[in-house]
Amino acid sequence: MSIASLHKIQYSNHFETIFEYATMGIVIIDAQGKIAAVNPYALKEFGYKQNELIGKEVEILIPSRFHESHSKHHLVYIEKPVTRPMGKGKDLVGKKKDGTEMAVEISLSNYELYGKKYVIAFINNITLRKKAEAKIVKLNNELEATVEDRTRDLNHALQQLKISQVTLEQTNAYQKAILENAGAMIIATDKAGIIKLFNPEASLNIGYPETEVIDKMTPMNFHVRSEIDKKRKELFKEFGLNIKEDFEVMVEKSRRNIHEEQQYNYIRKDATTFPVSLTITAMYDRKGEIIGYMGISSDISERKKAEEDLLQSLGKEKELSDLKSRFLSMASHEFRTPLSTVLSSAYLIEKYSSTKDQPNRIKHLHRIISSVNMLTDILNDFLSIGKIEEGKIQVRLTNFDIQQFIKTVIEEIKGTFQKQQHVHYSHKGPTEVDMDQSLLKHIIFNLVSNAVKFSPEKSLIEIKTINRKQQLLLSVKDQGMGISKEDQKHLMERFFRGANAGNIQGTGLGLHIVSKYAGLMNGTVECSSELEKGTEFMITFKTNVKSHEKDITDRRQ
């Protein structure tokens, strides 16, 4: 036998192994739409024997409702064949021998041999993936998509085919077409891990030409070291093995005839990385001895991005659901007390019909007014949150006297003070500022209202403003119950209430609104507090007009 003939036989055996061991269905169809060849994986997926498919119309593998349209598509494709995914954007379905249907992905390629045109269909059964995706959407809690296991037990020994020279050349053409057009990266190594096969898809994705890889590298050149170390620890935990060689770590399970699809990151020649789904299979000779390993992988960048987008979307939905639950819980509690007060006072007023009962009527009217004001404040908080979230709050700067402004605000809020509570206000520096009076008034109202609620009777509330170069400092200090260090971390969150404030009415929105309004006016909020020793809130506003106006413009954009 000549060296050239020997080389052809070796080449044939090599591609024959790929065809027989490929972990995806491969069906070759002639120009008339009849099945010319089908690999073992496809036979297993569809439940047929080879003699039941060869020479049959390819529509035998398709539900009858699609036969007519598929025949037309086949005729159009065979006239102008091009390598591409089949049915892009559509859900494709295959039909097994027993009549059951399965979801599939199909990639098409083509070649011409001895003047005859052939179509290659690469078929993946994605039924499990479709079910997993549907389950994620339905349950809304399972945040990790699952993928179908695209490998099957490859324990069957490869039988040597005795074929003629013409059949040998045809088989070579089949295998070469599969290798060069497969929509997956195929890397085969010898027993020691030296790469012997590096298909065009692998070269395209990883960035190395075949000549730089074959007989010169191992697949470990493309793996992230930390992921190999993680795999090493998993093997030690599972089998008690302490494997030193990196390549041995990666192939240990395939050596044990355990086939699993795992996710890794490949390193390209330009040092960038991308995620892949990888299956490693051991290859055997006729004696059952391992002669090498084959890794089939695919780029899952788009899938990972879709998963991340889905997780992010689910996270937002969960956050919204939590906020709704917290709002309903808070609203039912906070609305109940003032509404009960209004109802009871209105009932009692009706009972006080004589002139001498006028003091009681006035007392209950004040209770009604106070409760209505409380409800109004709660609703105003909700409206403010809505406007903030929708970006409808606009900052309007005006020049005014800060000292006189705060004194006026204090007079307005004095009616809410507890018995013998009093306030002391001081100011340093120039009195004229350029700020938004409405937002500042809301901030002062919220801070002082909190100080009043959480401080005892006869206590002092201190308000201080300092106007210095390009800064205005606002401080509100009380002698109340204080805030724990742990609670201080969450003060500005929506609906948050301190652990020691459970018996005091409030929505948990006031400080959140303060932080948002302060941010709109280029301010930062700080809190200093100790339990039973009081609390001080300090807001520092940047008052440089030009830079501030620019900041507002940037926010709106």
C-alpha cells in the first residue's frame, strides 16, 4: 500500500470517528430531499435504525403539518445553498419514530460531490432547554437557566468498515464537510493532551490558526487557571483525588465515562475571554483503550447575556413586588389610626349637643384636623416618591434670606411640637443664598418633624445654618431616643423604620425623600447618633451657582 493510500485511510478514519462520535445529530440530504446518510447520534435521538431512514424523504423526521412548506424550502435552498441557521427566529420541531415531537435547533451547510449537491443538517435536541426556559418564566424564582445534555454514552466500539475506494472518498468528503462546517468548536487531543485536531470554528473563535496549535499546544492554553483549580477541588471532594496535572484534571470524568456539559471561559489569542459550554469525551481504539480526547464546545455569550438580562428583570420585578408589599403593610397600619380617630371623634361630636359640651366638640375637632393633616402628610410623601421616581422634580433656584426663611418654617411647624418642646435656631455667615425654597422647606419639615416625634416632652431641638464660601451647612439636632449603628446604614432606604421606632407613627419615607431632595440640590446627608443620646442630621449643600446649574442640567439629560 502506498503512503498516499495509507494517508487517505488514516484521514478517513479520523473524520469517520468525528462523524460517529459527534454529540449532535447529523443528517445528509441529497438534492431530491432524500436522506443519504445519518450519524448514530441522530438515529438515537429520533429512535430509528439506519436502514429505516436511508433513501427516505427527510420529511419523515418532521411533523406532517410542516411537510408541504418544508419541501418548498428545500427546493429553494438546494438552488441557492448557503451556510446558515435554519428557521431563524422560529421554533423548530422534529418528530421521532414513535410520533412524539421534540424542539430542535438546526444549522444547514452544503457541499458538492461528483457533481451531486448535498445538504448537511446539524441537529440539536433542545427540548430540555425549552422546558427549563419555560419553567424559569413560570416560577419567577428559579434564576438559572438549564441546558440540555447534548452528550450520550459513547461506549459503543467503532466497527471497521470495508469499503471501496469510491466509498472511502465519499466518506472522507462527508467527514471533512462536517468538520469544516460544524457550528461548534471541535478540539481533539492525543492521550497526553497534545492537540491533533483544531477545526475552523475553533480557529475562528479562539483566534489561533491551525498551524500554531496542532502538535504544539494543549487545550490548557485556552483555559482560565482559576477554573482549572476549581475543577481540581471538585474532583478531590467527589472522588478523593489530588490531581496535579491540569490536563488530567479536565479529562478525569470523561476517563471514567462520565459525560457532562460544563461552562468555562476560553482565552483568545488576543487575551480576551468568552464563555463556552464544553463537553469532553474519551476516544477509544478497537481494544477499548483510550487513545485521546475530544472536546466539543460552543460560544454561549449571547445565552449568558440573555440569562443575565432575565435575572436582572426578575430582580427588578421582585424588588417592585417587595415594595408593593411593604407599602400595603405600612399603609394599612398608618391609615388605620388616624381614620379611627376621625370616626370616633365624629361620633362623639354628634353626642355633644348642648352648649356646655362646646370644649369637648373643639377637642375632637382638633383631633380630626390633626388626623386629616397626618393623612395628608402620608399622601404627600407617596406623591413625592412617585415624582422623584418619574424624574418630575425640577430644581428652581431663587435668591432669598435663609435666616428669615427658616424662622418662618419653624413658626409653621410649631403646632406639631409636643408639650413644652422648644426649638433654638442660629445662623452664621451671609444670609442670602440661591436655592430651591420648596425642596428646602420639605427637607426642614421632615427633619424637624422626626426630631419632634422621636424626642421626649420638654426637650430642645437645635437648628443651625452656616453659610460659607460655596457651601451651606444645615443641621437639625434633637435629644431623642437615637438610632443604632446598624439602623443608620439603612436610614435613607424607602419604607425603612428603625428597630426602636415601631410604636411611633411614620411611613419610613421621610429620610428617603430628604436624601433625594438633597441630592437634587447638590447636597450630601450625614447622620450622627447614639441610642438614648439624640441624633443630628447634617446636610452640606454646594451653593456655587454656575457649577450647580451645570449639575442640574446634567441630571436632566
